Amino acid sequence: MEPRKRLHHEAPYWVSSEADYFVTICAEPRRENHFCHPDIGRAVLDAAKLYNEKQVWWCHLIMLMPDHIHMLVCFPPDKVMSQVVGLWKRALARQHKICWQRNYFDHRVRNEDNEFYKSEYILHNPVRAGLVERWENWPYYWMPDAG
């Protein structure tokens, strides 16, 4: 088997420092419920809120699914996305025994239409997975404007 390709998350120099990213982070092993338990779910969401408060990132939306997390997030110009996400994952792994897949997926959101589409995709993920009938009934998400 070939070694897994290493992903680089650094944006090209011409990408605005205010760029938003759609990020997916997976737990290991897949197809098990790692995040959707009251204690763990609250801890993960609180950690995302704390990073917002400390301006380590600006998370617009985070949705926990049983084996993965989706986020819409941007980073201050003095922060490196891969370092911020890595530190966040390490802290949660150490404090809550979460086992993460190596790396994560990111996609730069290029315009408002794309941001709307990604937000809708994230919000409706628990509905598509058959976990709830309406995304608003899913307890494992956070948006700063929603409290």
C-alpha cells in the first residue's frame, strides 16, 4: 500500500486573510458515535466557542455528527489554519480521549452563494443522516448568533 498523501492547508499568497473555509474533521474509527453524547458534545462545542472568544479563529457554524465535525470558519491573519486545527484536536484528544483521523479536509469558500450552499449542507447533515426531521432539533451544533 502506498503511503497516504500529505495534505497541505496553506492558502496561496493571493487568498484574502479573511477567507472562510468549510472544514471537515473525522474521528477514528469511522461509523461510531464519538461526538453525539451530551458531555463530549458540549465539550467540543465549548472548545470551539473558547477559540472564538480568544480570537484564535472565527467559527461561523459548527455541526457535530456522530463520527465527524463540519465547520465554517476563518482565521486571523497571524494564525495558520493547520496549526490552529491541530492544537484544537490535540487538546480535545488529551482532555476527552477523542481519537482523530490524521489531518482534515478544507475547502475555501469563494463567494456568498458558495457560503450559503455550504451552510445549508452543514445544517441539513443530521436530517440527511436520518437523525432528526428538522436540523433545528439537533442539539449538537453552534452558531455564534444563535447562542
